[in-house]
Amino acid sequence: MKPTSSFASTLASTITRYLELNFALGKRYRHEITTLKSLDRFLSQFSRASQDLTVETFHAWCQSQAGLTPRVRRYRMFMIRRFCRYRRRTMPDCFVPDPSLFPLPGQTVIPYIFSETVVARLMRAAQSLQRQPYSPLRPEVVRLAVVLLYTTGMRIGELLRLVVGDFDSREGTLLVRASKFHKSRILPLPQGVIHELEHYLQVRRRHNLATNPDTPFIGHRRHGERAYTAWGLQCSLWALLDACNIRTRSGRRPRVHDFRHSCAVNALIRWYRAGVDVSTKLPFLAAYLGHVSIISTYRYLHFVEPLRALASSRFSDSYGELVIPLSVREGRRP
């Protein structure tokens, strides 16, 4: 991705250099581009075209973001702060926002953990999705999306970039290309997932649809063979969730990203049930999910049932004799 030339404020050249530097470091900065364009347009229209970024203009720009959630506004403010810190390298007196005045991050979203039973319901419900002229295999495509999201924990962007050539049926693997942090990885697949992929390709052939190596797996035929957009896939998944009446504790639909959380948690549950040393498996889980380190994986490991019961049972089996109940300790006192 290259910096665009659409910046028009007095900061245009500095913004361009800032983006060029970060692109050279391998960062994509898509959200940063959107935020910096917003600031650039605002400064261009604020009182006069030569307006610089000051306490007043930054506060006014923040007010223009009032329609966003506190978390998103805080995120964007930190983007601008990072840009200002870059700018200060050559302009020591330039304005840098004070992060203590930013909105509080708010409560972290509690993910919905999909169980095997719930996913099976979603897979069955996918067959009732309405076929469209531009998406004659919509039920099969959405079913495959559910299977891959749940079993591999892929990010939605990784899923939508998958093409037929990424699937190696002989080795039973799936190639996830140039994902976050520009890392690619090869995912070994369970036999059931291999069967789902092979069956999907057979259905495409029966309907005389393309199975070329560059054909998107999660795709449609509008304007040629193209992958679903994130919004288009999300709408289809919402239809499944509504059909199965699946809601979080707050009454909302689960997020697409909750499949990724579910993949990590269910991996731990399987390992506990199999009696393996979970701590030695975590680096493999981190690599499978495409994380740079195991630290990033910890935020996906939620202590929920039945994981809580399995972990407690293993602890009791290993160290239960060392734990003395409080009532027993009190009875031993002189």
C-alpha cells in the first residue's frame, strides 16, 4: 500500500513522510490512513486552510468524532498522538496530545464461546439460506465459512483471502498467506475439515463453477469470481445466528471474531480431556493462530465452563493432598 496524494492541509507533506516510513517498516496502517485523512480534511476546512494542529484544533477534531464509541475515539486519538510524536522529531515545539485527557477505554467485550453443539446447529441452518443469482452456492459457502472460522481460528480477513490454490488436499493443509505482521503459515487440518473442503469443491464442479487455483473459497459471482466482503459475510452469519436464536448474555449477536476466541478455548478443553501437558502445547496454539508470541494468545484463553472444571480437576488430582481445608487447619490450632 502506498501513501495517497489526497492530503491537502498544512500537514500533508509530514503525513505522507510518516506513512512512507511506516510502510517501509512493513506496517499496513489502513486504519491510520483513514484517521489521518479525517484530520487532514478537518484542518483544511477549519477556519482557514493554513490551520496547524494545536490544542484547540485537536479538541475540535475530537468533537467531530463524537458519534463514535469511546473505545474507537480513544484508538484514533492515540493514532494522532503517535503522528505528533513523529512530527516532534523535527519540530520540538509542535503540539502532542495528552493521553490522560483521552476517553477511558471502557469495558472489554466478553466473547461468546461457541460449542460444538452450537456450531453443528449453525451448519445445519446454513442449508436454509436463500440462494442468490450472484451466489448460487450461498448455503455451501457460508457453511464452509463457519467450519473454517471455528476449527482454524482464522481472522475474517484471512478467511476471505483464501483461494482454492491455498488448499493442499494431499497434505491436508491450508496456506494462510501474508497475514497480520506479514507472516504466512501452513495449517494442518482435521480430517473432517478436509472432507468439508473437498465436498465444497465437488459441489462447485457439479454446478460448473470455477475451481481454478485463484478462485476465492468464500466467494460469489457478482462482477466475476470475487470474495465476499467482510460485511457481506457478516450479514449471512447474522442470518444464521438469528435462525438459531443464538445471543450473548447481553442479548446481542456474537461477533465473527468470537469464533477465533472459541477455537483457542476449545483447543484447551480438548487438551485437558486428553490429559496432555497444556503448557507445552500453548506455543503450538500461538503459531496456529498466527501470533507473534504466546503473550498475544493469552487474551484468547478464557476461563469458562467446562474448562474451569477440567483445570480444577487436574489441579486436585496433582496437588489436592497438599491443600488443607480451612476447617481442618482451624481444628489443629492449640
